[in-house]
Amino acid sequence: MTMAIRLLSVINAIQLGAFRWGAMFLVLAIAAIVAAGVFFRYALNDSLSWSEELAKYAMLWLVFLGAPIALRLGAHPNIEIVISRFPSKLTRVILAIMHLAVFVFCAFLALKSHDFAWNGRRQVAISVGDVSMYWFFVSIPLGMASMALVSLQQFLEDASGLFSDKPTEQDRFVTKYRPAMDEF
């Protein structure tokens, strides 16, 4: 099981690192697109027809690139008041079941959302230059598949922790980026 955890840790570190850079680029792109839209509309009195729609699609990509990162770092909103009152062994069991459920749900959504994206391949976004909607919608199955891999790693870490008294070690991605999350 530790070999599978190590393999998933490497795969997730690579994909989440790439997603992190993609998310940073998209934040800058959204800011530039919105600023250009506002400038053209109010300073030049000639609005851009594509700025709002392109910013929305960039936001879609940003959400589905950022969600797996937030899942791995434990930054998604949750309510810990109930689970914190249970004994540690029961808490581990509950977390393992929860991560398994998230894995199944995200894997299912990855498959179904790819069908959705593939069906949208014939539709085009005219205002952004006749681009197939597939390229905007494919962010959904990509993000869901990534979340499935992250939650599978978390499930395996929880499950191995049930059969071992020593805590599972955190992977490099969590070790590197979790302290920055804890500052907020």
C-alpha cells in the first residue's frame, strides 16, 4: 500500500504543481481581461464583445484547476466540530470512508462530465473567436479526475493509518504549500 501512496504522491505532486502554475496564470489573465474590458468600456467608450465571456471561461478553468489543490491542502470548507469529538481511531475510519466517497463521486463526475464536454464540441463560442466549447468544458472532467486521484491518495493514507500506529508522512506538496495556507 505504501508503494501506491508513493506513486500517487508523485503523480499528484506533478499535476498539482502544474495546476498551481496554471491557476496563477489564470488569475493574472482574468485580471487583465477584466481591466481591459473596463478600460475599453469607460475610457474609450467602445466595449469589447469578448472580454466578459472569456473571463467567465477562464474562471471556470481556474475553479477546476484550484479545487484539487484545495482538496490536497485541506482548504475546502468543512465542519470539524462533530468529528473532533470522536476517538482518534473512529475519526480515522470516518475520514477514510469520507475520502473513499469523494473518490467515487469525483471519478463518476469525471466520466459524466467528459461526456458533457464531448457533446459540446460542435458548439462554438463565437464572441471569443469560433472556439469549440469542448476546450472550455474539458476543464470539468480534468479537475474531477484530478480530485479523484487526490482523494484516492488521501483514502489510502487514511486506510494505512488504521493498520499502523505511526502517522502517515505528508508528501512534498503538502509540506511545501500547507504552511502558506495556515498563515491565513
